[in-house]
Amino acid sequence: MADVKHGRGYVCSIQYHIVWCVKYRHKVLLGDIDKKRKEILNCYR
């Protein structure tokens, strides 16, 4: 069951699935880009 958030005048349930498909599995998200991506995605856990 997904978390459902209730507030004054709203009810929401945000669900998402992110898939990173890179041809030949080359690492393209490196350095600062990788760190920022991890920060952004981890704040929604």
C-alpha cells in the first residue's frame, strides 16, 4: 500500500519508477553529476 498524504483540502499519493538505460552500460553520470543525482533521489525516500 502506498503512503497517502492528507492535508487541508488535498489527498495525494505520488508513485514513480525511474529507469536509467545506457547503451553498452558506459558510466555517464560521474563526479558532481552523480553526487547531485544521489542527493536529489535520496531526499524522496
